[in-house]
Amino acid sequence: MLIGRIEDARFGDGAELATLDLELGRVATARPPGSVNGAVLNARGRVVLPALVDAHVHLDKAFLLDGGDPGEASLGAAIRAVASARESLGPATVLANARRALELLVKNGVTAARAHVEIDPTVGLDLVHLHRTLQAEFEDRIELELVAFPQRGFDLPRMVELVNEALRSGLPVMGGAPYVDADPRRHLDLVFELAARYATPIDLHLDFTDDPGRSLLAALAERVKAHGMQGHVCIGHVTTLAAMPADAQARALDMLAAAGIALVVLPATDLYLGGHGEPGTRRLAPLERAHARGVHVALANNNLANPFAPFGNGNLLQAAWVAGVTRRASSPAERELLLAAVTVNPARLLGLAAHGPTPGAHAHLTIVDATQRGDVISLAPPVLATLRAGRLVHTIGHAAPHVSEQRAEP
Ligand SMILES: [Zn+2]
């Protein structure tokens, strides 16, 4: 349903209720002349946010657990468990699970996501085709950007050829996971070579260990500079940062900032699979310190209900809440950063045009059950409604904002 106006909305500092007029999928500066084209949505004093953006998600291995036992909580075991499930699951199940994941993201207020598409000799490019089907099916609700992702590395036969084929067919981002190959630096070199061939940005799974001695950050920064890729590379996980002594961590963050490498924190997986030393520790990259030193940061879902993240539930506000607890984000500024990390920051990372309750911006909006912006991260409130380009794509039950079918008066 196309919404023409949102009344009784709170945005910005939220001190007073305001009206947003929507026109041609954008937020208009003032009421447009003539009738508003669409219905009126009354937000009933709730907070209207820029819609959530998931910078890193895996749709093709969502819901593999189906309530079952995730098994050993380690990265290697999770990769093996998913690879073995992959062989037994039919494509119809993978498609149904991915569809369920996307529906969940929309319900949770997400209107754009970057999905890592697995490519390996077993599945070939089947999952690329599956994602294209989903892209078309969901295009009115969620914008999907696809990453060519060699989850099991380049050591397997035909991998360079397969990834090359995926990029040649139009996948716009080159992915990678250097830690799965015997020679992680060679993996990095192949990623940069393929990205250069097709002029794509790079999105890596990197440094997913508690051992800073195995960090590839310096090797990556070196390659980013050599290829002139500053501002076009982002890295997910990077739990090594949390395991570094303070001075080494500060140097590493400065190196990322200088190379224009963005950081994406993935709490549901990072906290579950990382930090298993004795005594137990919890590992999450320090996004607030990264931000303070000039690194662009985002926070994303990664996995949903699978051996990488049995508690992954597609809820970005809850992921930000978990990160807030883990990083002790007590100040309003730190909570504001967490909110940016699931809204405008990932949008910028994906190269999307400005969106949110701001005049001139695209009307991709999320209305949450909170009456103060400062509460959004600490309460992780339910999402009441999701709008994409001024169109209502999700709303829930009795607590939802009220939509009037009558056209608004000019
Ligand atoms: Zn991932």
C-alpha cells in the first residue's frame, strides 16, 4: 500500500510529533501540491527510523538447524556441518529457507541487504541462480546486493573459474574467507585479482579467530593500497581486534582507517563461535573504538539459526542491543553509533542513496514501538511497520500504526 503521509511521527530529536509527506517514494520537504497520492499512516507517536540495512547476511544456509543441535561451537565444525547439510538438502528446501529469512528481515524492518552467495564445486553456480530468483521475487520489499563468496576457499578444484564466471555474469561484489585456505595470502591475492578484473568492491570474512598472531590485517592493508582500493573494501568478524592488547589494537584500527577499510561486526556469530578460551571470554570487535579512530563501521546479522549462529534471528536491533551490552555502550553517543551501524552506515557501505525521515531522502522507513530515539538500542523494540519507497511492506497486529484508506487532504 502506497503511503502518502505519516502523521504523529517522531524522528530527529523526537521532541515533538511531526508529519512526513511522501511523494514519488521519497520524503518531501513540504506538503506536495494537490492531493497526496496514497493513504495516511498514523505512527501514534512512535519513532520513525531510516529503514534498517543488513550489510552481511547468508540466505543460502539459513535455518539449517531447524531446532536441532548445532554441534561443536567452532568455525571449522560449522563450515563442515553446513557443507555436509548442503549435500543432503534439496534446492527446494534451501530456497524455502532463504525465502523465510528474507520475510523475517522485512518484518524486522530491513529494506536492503548484502547477501553472500556460496560458490563451490558441489553447488557450482546454483545458489547464484537461486538468489537471482529471490531478488526478483522480493524486489518491491527488499533490495538485495549479491556477493560472490568462495566459502570453502580456492584450494578446491575449479574455484577460480567458478567465481570468475559468477562475477562475469554480473555479481557486483567479490567476497572471500582467506582463513579457509592453506595459504590465506594467496586467497587474498586471488580475491584482489578477480575484483580488479571486474572492478568490484571487496567484502571479506577476515581474522575470525581469537589469536592476533594470525591476523591478516597488515597483509590486507598492503594489498588495498597497492590496488588503490581505499574505500572499496570491508571486512566482517575481525575478532582478533578484541583479543589484541590496547596499543596493538589502536595501531590496527589506525591502519584500517588509513587504508579506508570498513568494519562489519557480526555479534550473533562472533560471540557464539569466538572467545572459547578458559577462563571464558567474549570476543567482539570494538566498533566504538574503531569509529573513534576513523573506521567506517556497521553491524549485521550474518547467519540465522545455523551452526554458525544458533541464536541468529534476523533482528538487527537485537544484534545492536547485544553489541551494546557486550561493548558497554552506556553513553547516548555510543547508542547512537549502534543505531547508525544498522541503518545509515550499512547503506553507505552498500553505496545506496540517502534514505530516512529526511526531506529529499528515499522513503525507506522503519517504525518501532518506542517513543524516544534514545530507547531504540537499549529496548530493541518490536518493528511495527516497514516502508520501502513510501510503500507499506510490513505491519503487525494491534500495536501497528493506523493506516487510513482515505486519501489525505492537500
Ligand atoms: Zn558471513
